[in-house]
Amino acid sequence: MLLSQLLADIDYKIVKGQDVEITSLIYDSRKVTKGSVFVCLKGSSFDSHTKALEACNSGAVAIVAEHEVECGDNCTLVIVDDTRKALAYMSCAYFDYPARSLKTVAITGTKGKTTTAAMIRYILEEGGIKTATIGTLGIVLDDRIITTNNTTPESYEIQEAMRLMVNSGYKAVVIEASSLGFKWHRTDGVMFDFGVFTNFSHDHIGGVEHESLEEYFDCKAMLFSQCKYGCANADDEKFEQIKLLAKCPVESFGFSEKADMRCVNSELINDSGFIGIHIDTQGSLNLSADVAVPGKFNAYNALAALSVCRHFDITDENMINGLRKFKVKGRVEPVKVSDNFSVLIDYAHNAISMENVLTTLRQYNPHRIITMFGAGGNRPKVRRYEMGETSGKLSDLSVITEDNSRYEDVNDIINDILVGMKKTNGEYVVVPNRRDAIKYCLDTAQKGDIIVLAGKGHEDYQEIKGVKYHLDEREVIDDILKTNKY
């Protein structure tokens, strides 16, 4: 296509050269090919404006920059106010505006984005609407996951993914829209059908992220200038501010009387291997549903998901079934093994995340909590001490095993974990091989136990001496169940 077609939605000035035919849109100078247009981006530690001449020498026929740069004699130079914003709009055009062929949902908030996105996906798919997600876990297309570097990927990656979705028959996409995603214009060019605000708390302040709490909030609030309809948590202290700043209608959810959709009851469920919560809603949606994730705080995530999904052409039964079936890979993910005890796979790989999971599960009054975990090699030893101490305090039985030992001896790592473990009175056993440790947990389980396989989560490999070996804990459990019944 012509360069002018890519630039059609932004203000620009051609200071050298003329409109040219473009074969590819590139923002990484290492990927430039003949006929490319190269967009110069400024990062926290690198400015690719310095690579303009190199890009021209590699075949680029046009450069998009924020100021004049040295480039080849035959290279067109385009100046824009903000190259990140330009890249977003150019990417929309390059992939022929895929968002226009999808129902788009964007979720922002400090916590709950990944869980809420998964809930929406499961509910919509239960209603026959093929749905993909983009977020912390990567780009999720059915059982396929394309890894990304950020919660909200670069604009080019988002548009490329949405074009793939459209071409593959997807009808909807749910995007985790981070504050940095808005700050760096990664979602520019998309007018979302629905925007969701989960909650707001202190995070991402300092360094290369946000200068202040005010900037952090302002970036999140940008969503409600970029969506047709908003759904927001009425119980959050920032709700009124969100509503005031919004340039679209905003529907509310929460526990308070002022919420459009209210949760009038929530109860913990621990029954026949199912761990979750039950919610009853009134107001804009009257529903009773079981949610397949532990912790009362997840009632808010379920309300957020329902506030969006009720606007789609699906039934109440679809919503109920979706919440009952949903799971996030590697985030307190249930794996059905027995009606007598529960098994959860979680990514908790430090003391804080472990404490959060185990404290939540303790609310369910299990017979015992059995926590299996290891620690990563070539990482700070203090993390191992803290994990050992945390599990010792909060678990009834700790099964200490290997994780990604990398270039360290697994026994040395385990000994470091035991330093923290021995500060507590917690019972523990050491089973160095992770597969054997999983079987030990299942063999040892008693009625009413909750088993947490911590550390690997969504990962399907184990890194040892620089080699990644395939290890998916779900597959390990399947293999065990072929010859054992629990």
C-alpha cells in the first residue's frame, strides 16, 4: 500500500522525499526489509531515531520520526508529533482495521484484569461467541498461547493479533488494557465497544513507569474516553471520578445499594473438589451463579464480567455455565482428580504471592493445605528463605521439590528453602523430583484436603543447566491418573 494510506488517520509532514509504495511496517531496525517504512520509537533506555540511517541502508524506503534524522538520499522522511501514537494508527491501517470486525472489550484496573478477561471469554464462548484474549498470559486463541512481552503488547502486535482473530473466525476479543498501555499509546486507534474498570490501588509508581499516583490513575481513566460503553466498580473510591471523566455511559457493579448491578449475597463453596464462591445479583441482572475461583474478592471480577456479558446476545444459562467452568491457566487453576480433595495449580513463586493464595484457601477451612513448591536457581537466596517460612506457617504439609533450578544444584536450593522452613513448626517432606512430588501429594491426600502445586503455573517446561525440558503439570497428573484412582 501507499505510505499516505498508512498515515491517513494522523497529522504528518513529509520533509524529504515523496509518497511511496510500502511493503511492510517495522519498528525494530533489526527486522527492516526492502520496501519497509521504519517508525522510530523512544524508550526508557533506547531511542531508535539513532537507527534511521541503518534502517535505510537495510532497505527502508521511508522513515517516520519525531524530528529530522539522518537517512538515505532515496528515503522519504515523515515527521509526526508522537511516533508511538503514529505507529498505533498506522498499524490499524496496515492490518485493515480488524477491530471493526470484532466486538472489543478492554479491562483496566490495578487487580483482576486477567481473571475478569478469562471469565468474559468463558461466558461468551458458552454462548457460541468465539472469543480471544490479549493480556498477562499472552495472546490466547483457543488452547494456543502466543507469548508477549507486556500485559498490553505494542500496538502493532495488537493489530496483528486482531487481524489473525478475524481471519480465524473470532467474533470478540478481550484486552487487558494496562496504564502503561495507555501511556504509550498501544491501544490508540481502537474505539472499544466496552470498557471495564475493576479497581484502583497504589502500584507502578516510579522508575520507568508512572511519575505519580495521579498520572497512574489518569492513564487508566483514558479508557473511558476510548469506549462506547463503560462498566465500573461502584465500591471503589475512584468510581465517582471515573464517572465524571467518562465520555460514555457508565454502568456500575458492586455490593453497595448505589450499584446498578448489586451482589446481594456471596458465599464460599468447597464441595466435591470444587472450590469457589456463590453469588446472587439483583438490579440490572438477576442471577445466581457459582464462580470457579476461590476468594470473596473474586465476586467483584465476576460482577465485572457479567456487567459486560449481559449486553451480548446470550442467555442467563450461558453466563451461569461460563462462570462455573472458567479457569485461568496457572492461576489457582483447578484440576479434577477426586471428589475427596482438591488440586490447584498456581504460579505463586515468591513469598507474597504464596501468602495471598494460602491465606485465601485457609478461609475454606480445609482438612489440610498441602503445598508443593520449589524455587528458581540463580535468583536471590532470600526468596527461598521467605518461601520456606511462608509455607511452613500457612501450610499443614509442605512438599519441597525442584522448580527451574537453572545452573544450580537442586539440593542446594532445597537446603536454602529449609533455612526458612525450620523457623516454623510446619511439617514438611523433601521430594527432589517434581513429578514424584506431585504423585506424593496425590497419594498422601486425605478427604477435605486442598493441594496447591505452586511455582510453575502456566509454564510447561523446566529449565535445568540451560536446557528447557517439557513439563506440564496437567499432563503429569493425567499420566498418574492412568494407573491410580483417588
